[in-house]
Amino acid sequence: MTVRIAVTGAAGRMGRILIEAVSQNDACELTAAIERPESSLIGADAGELAGLGKNGVVIVGDVNSVINDFDVLIDFTVPAATLANAKACGAAGKGMVIGTTGFNAEQKKELDAAIAPIAICQASNFSTGVNLCFKLLDMAARVLGDDVDIEIVEAHHRHKIDAPSGTALSMGQVVADALGRDLEKVAVYGREGQTGARDRETIGFATVRAGDIVGDHTVMFCADGERVEITHKASSRMSFARGAVRAAAWVSAQAAGRYDMQDVLGLK
């Protein structure tokens, strides 16, 4: 059975790549595309906009106007828009794949309430390689334990609006959980001035924003005399998009609940 997919943020860079990724997946079909109501591209053909040729899916400005036309909505937008979409999908019983990052504490509570009736897959990164790195990071942290200093360095394009990246924070959370630490208490976001000697339990984050970097992440486990580095470098957003479409097909067959890419890939 073909899974009907909606993509929101359809005119953006990630939205266009998602539309292309849906077209490449034989198990899925693009049946709806959504943009901001004020977008000049409302009414445009989604396939043509993505460079695929016309596919007959017209971009609309309100998810509610196409709520009956899809099974799963893929959302890589911004927290406020994702919350509105989650409320609409929750009320209509539609699944979601959420790649949006940067939610604050209050928004996370709102999202939890909105998605309670439906199946969603939410992840900071849908790349198969990144999710394999999560597994390796858990292993490395448990083996190296408290004998290393842990630093996370991430780099993205100049247009990314949140920092550190959701992926970097997820990597830090994996490491903290493995070591029994509370990330909120041990995270250090940048350093300046006379910071004093490093506390062994801290997990440092460093952020780079420059050019058109798609996404680089490195976690360093540094001991006296040696260090282990686990690195993932993305050269194309298509790796994220294919993973998100794979997750959408998987979510369509699941009971209500919150899942992540580790569930989709069978890594748990």
C-alpha cells in the first residue's frame, strides 16, 4: 500500500529535497505540499518547484485545507509552525515525521500534548550514518568512561538559526546518558576569558557557522597520550531527506507513540 506523504516548508531548500526524496521512494507518493500562507509560491506545482517536472500537487498555505489528502506529514520547519501542524495532525489522526529543532521547554510541552493521539518519528538527524554514530558514541562513552575529556564540535552553513545543532545536542545527550550525567548541568557552550582548569565531567560544545557547510559533527574523547574521535560529515541534504521519507513509511504502520530514527533502523 502506498503511503501518502505531505511536505511542509515545501518551497525551502530542505522541502524541495524532501519532495525529490519522496519521488525516489516506491512505497510513498507526494499528495500534499504546504508553505507559509504569505509565500509567493502558493499555487505553484510542487514537482516543478523541486525541479522534477509537474506532478499535479499544488502548494497550499494551510495544512488544514489538505488534512484529508495525506497519511504522514514531514515537517522540517521552525518550532512555531511545527506546533501548529502537530495540533492539526493530532486532531485528524495523521502521523508526523519531525526534523525541526530549537524547541524551548514550553514548546516541548505543547508538542507532547499535541502529538499524544498519533504516531510520530522525531529526530535531530535522520541520516543513517549519524544514527550509527549515536550507537558508536554510546559504546565509546561506556568504554572510556571518566578517563577522558569530551568535546563536541559542529559546523553548519551560515543560514542555520539555532546553535548548537540539534544533532550535536543529541550526541551530547547520548554520551551523558551513558555516563550517568545530567547534560543540563555538565554542558559548556563555548569558552572565553579566564575559565580555569577544565572540569573532567563537563561536556563541551563548539559551534561554527560558515559558508554552505551541510553538517559536520565530531565528538572527541581525549585522554593523556591519545584521543578517539567519532566524526560524521554530510555532503548533501539528500541523506537526511531519504531517512525522513523512510521514517514516514515506517510511522504509517505504527501505533500512537513517539519514536525516533533508532526505532526505524532497528538499533534499539
